[in-house]
Amino acid sequence: MCFVSNHFAAHLEAVSRRNADFDHIYRTMAFNKPHGSTASATSVQLHRTVNVNGNQVEEVRPDLAEADMIVFLGDFNYRLYGITYDEARDMVSQRSFDWLREKDQLRAEMKAGKVFQGMREGIIKFPPTYKFQKHQPGLGGYDSGEKKRIPAWCDRVLYRDSRSVSVAECSLECPVVASITSYVACMDVTESDHKPVRCTFSVDIARVDELIRRQEYGEIIESNGKVRSLFHDACFVPDTTVSISEITLENQENIVFQITNKCETSKAAFEILCDGQSTKKEDGTKSELLPRASFGFPLWLEVQPAVGLIKPGETVEITLHHEDFYTQEEFVDGIPQNWWCEDTRDKEAVLRINITGSSSTETKTHTINVQHRCPPSSAPPPMMNQPVATVPPSNVLASEGHSKRSSKKSQSKHREQQQQQQDYPQFGSSEVHDLCRMRCP
């Protein structure tokens, strides 16, 4: 159910603007979480998507149309037309509301299908609610100033429930059926130039009896072989095995493991994700890290392939590869510039392998713990031991310039490293490396 409070454009002649105000609200107001989708829309919901021109809106429906019941209320500002101030006052004093309703702009616009399409209003049996002088009780309080605004029913309550026709019983296809039991104006209120309107609804709401629903659901599955087969397919996940659960990688090493589909009739889909990654600190505790790459894998670990389909009775091979950090860094004169923060701590990642059937909604999982043990002798690559080439005299100046640029670049890198260490004084150099890479990927 949705309740929409409104205040439309004022003035007697602004009928089109008021119609446009309603259309704008109805067509553009959106909910964060619509209760249904087009695929599951009932015939009633589709009926609500006809716009003011009679065109069917199929792809982009306003979310207000999805509500089972909508109530528009507020100062709509529709006035009485074709009548003078004195005539209106006389009809009000005689309580000739039926005659006055024939002069109501909103009634005329709704009859022409220009506004509030498909909505209903209770029968008006109360005096016009606008405009009154404040703190003036009774019908003598209508505006008698210089402008003498013609009394009008500006304040209204309109609604639409689930019914696509005027007569319909409450059901799951028509879940909300409403009727108005009281529609009155609060004529005793004098603090405003409007009189408030109060509308009381009687609402029937369909609900599902979960006990009966479960019983009928079980009976359908037991008695219908096709439904039972579909239910089995939706729950069936092929039996699979993974050849290993613990893997230890060395530097630059490739390790292959297998996923086997033991089912002889159905395909198995797999997806490999990283559930978590960590490094071991010097005191032996673990430092959890956030995912950094696709599927959440750490930068030091490559997994190929990470997703795929395994035919019945077949096996797929998955390759894990360890990548050293320094191979990804910048080299100047054959020296890795980030050698100072080469991460020499032990690392660990937990891989989760999700297995599903070709048409199933269920999932089975396998877990693999992947560790990288950094050898004690781990160190950055040595300087290149190439013979010094003879430099022609004409190129000496250029060579010196290149050397100076390299030296300046190295100094700049060194200053950057010092600054990073100052930014994170509570961490070791290898932890600074992780923090810097996370901050500046």
C-alpha cells in the first residue's frame, strides 16, 4: 500500500498544470525495492500501466503502478467552474452538493480520462473545504475579502486498489479490495483557510495460509511426476572431487590440481573464489588483507581457469601460479627499485570452489588452503653482471645525462620510501609495502 500526499498548482485556470502535476508524480516516483517484477506481474498490474494517451507501457513501468493499493490525498486545488461566488455560496447554504459537483473541475477531468486514471473517490456530502477565513466558525467563514475566492473542494482523497473491474473478490490475484466507509470534512477546524478531510477505508487483504500451502505443495510433488523431476533437477548438484586440499607454493612455481565430475549424466559448473588472504607477522600472528584482484585473489596468486563447465565423468585441471612482487616492479640500471620492501613474509589464501548443476539452484563447496613459504635466502635479484660496452666519445655526454637521470630517479624513490615509512611508523617495511599497494593500486 502506498499513500501519496500532494499539493498541486493553484488558481482557477491552472487545470492543465494540476493534471501535469499528477502525471509527473505518478510516472516518476520510484521505490528503492519494488514488490514485484514485470515477469511476475498479474493482469491487474499490467492494466495499471496504461498511460494518459492509452499506450501500453511494457518495459519501463512506474513503480507506483506496482502497489496493490495507492491513496492520493492532499490539496489538489481543483476548483468549481462556470459559477459565481454568490451562486456557490447560495448552493452551499442550501446544501445542494449534487448540483455543485457538476461544476467540479476534478470530476470533469477524471471523466475525460485526463487525470487520476482508474482511481475512485467517495461521494462528497460535505461543503466545499476552501477558502475560509481563519478562526471563523461555520459556513459563514467563507472568504469574503476583496478577492472573494469561489468555494471549492480543493482537499480530496482518491484511491485505487487491486481491482481491474468494479466488482472483484479478494484473492491472491486481486490481493487488496478496499471500500470507503466514511468521507467527511472536519468543519470545526478553524486554524487554516482549508478544512481537513477525513476518509475511512475498509480493506480486505488476501493472505497465504502457509500450513495449507505446504500441504498442497507436498501433494503436488507426490502426485505429479514431471514436477517431481523438475524439483529434483533444481536441487541436484553433481558429485565432484578435488584432488588436493593443501597447497604450498614456492617462488615462481606452478602447481596443478584436478576437479573431477563423478556424475555420468549431468554437467558440473565450477567457480573458484578467494574467501580470505593473510600474511604471517614476525610474532607469528596473521594479518588479514582485503581482496585485490578479480575473484578476490591476491596479487601473488594466479588461478587459471577460475570458472568453467565439466562434462559428465570428465576432469578439469586448474593451475596455480605464484608471482614474485619484484618481477612486477620498475627496474633502473638493472636494479629493482622496490627491492627494499620485497614482501618476505609467509602468505596464505583460502580458495572456495563452488559447484552447481546445469539447472540447479543448490551449491556444494570445496576448500583449498594455499600457502607460500618464502625461503630464508629470499632476496631481490642480483645486479646485472654484463660487461661494460665501449662508449664512443660522441655518446659520452648522453651517457652521463642518462646516468644522472637514473641517479635522480633512485634518490626520488628513496625519499618516497622514507616518507612511506614515516607515514606508517607502527609497521615493518613489508607491512608498509602492503599498505602502500592497497592505497595506490
